[in-house]
Amino acid sequence: LLPLVNAANSPPAAAMAPIYQAALGVVAALALEASPASATLLRIVRAPPAELSSFDMGCYMEGEPSPLEKGGAKGRSYRGLVSTTVSGRTCQKWSASHPWKEASAMEPSTDAKSKVDEETEMMDWGNGLGNHNYCRNPDSSMGSPWCFTMDPNEGHKKEMCEIPKCPPHPRDFPEEAKDLKNEVEATDCECADQLYGSTVTTKDTAVALSLVDKKQHKGKKPCNCGHGR
């Protein structure tokens, strides 16, 4: 189907792209006319989708993501966009029943947040299923996200997806910022020398006594001034 070219005088790949696209269309038409099985084979071996960015791919948590999350271990909390398996097979939609009816038989469950206190929430991870074919681990049956494939061969019914693990202890930047604020906030601090350079003042460098008066800050967290360093 494809034209034969001399290797020494072969045109660049970009120039050949339309020819290959046209040839693929001819193959597809012949496969559809030949038999349903041939058409299925064509869907399985078609060109892979464009490579995902690291943001779209994401990563999965091997254990529980944090003390304030549950049901997310083994990648059950994964919500990335990977839709092919380690072997390169395309994932079947979770809402579809072909070629594997077990996919549509799985009931979706939503992620749910609940209040622990005024500032803290607990996340209860659902299974992430819906009208899509992204890799998930809805029943925690595998060690990482997986999917039913479009391959009707029983040996390739379910396969794991090639998704990197997340770091075991990702930093909690909001919590770190809150801790830092508590340590260095000027009006909550007893470390006048550190904050203002000196507690010895003149009329030109005087600091309002309300800022260093311990009586007004009783019970508040003092600064870590680094004494003894």
C-alpha cells in the first residue's frame, strides 16, 4: 500500500506523513469490510495517543495520602488522565460494557469531604469512576491504578497502568506557612532584640511598648529566637 522509496533519496518524515495517514485509512476500510474481528484488532493496535504532560499524568499514592484522608491507598485517590496500560493497550470506558461487561457493573462513588473542626476537613476518597477510560483502582484489587482494556483476549482483560508513585511524604505547604506565621508574627513575639535590633531605645528609635509588653501577649506562642546558637 505504501510507495517504495530509495533510502538514499527518501523524502523527510514530515513530507511522508500525509501518505502514511492515507494508507492507514485504506487499511481501516479493508479491515471493516473483512470482518468485525479485524476491525477490533485495528482499534487495539492503532497509533498511541499524544504523550501526556507530567501534570496530566500525575502520580499515585502507595499508602494513605495523609492522616486527614482515607480510602486513597494503592492509587485509589489517583485522578490523573492516563488511559493506556503498561503494554500500550487502550483502556475501556468504565461506563461501557464491551468488550468487558464487568466495567459497567462497577458502581461509581464520589469523593466526600467532612468537617473535623472549623479549619480542618477529612477527605473520604470515592472510586473515581465515571464516563471516561482513565486508569483507576476502584476496588483496590491491584497495587496501583489499572483498567479493563479494549483487547477481547482474556489474557489482557485487566492491566496495570504506567503511572509513577508520588513521594512518600509530600510537603504540606499551607500547614508550613501557618506554622511559620505563628513563629515570626511581630505582634505575637517576645523577641524584641531579634525583631527590632535592640531593646535599648532613644527618642528617635523608640518602639511602642505595646509591641513588647509581655502582659498583652500572655498565652500566645513566643518566637523561637535561637538562644544559645
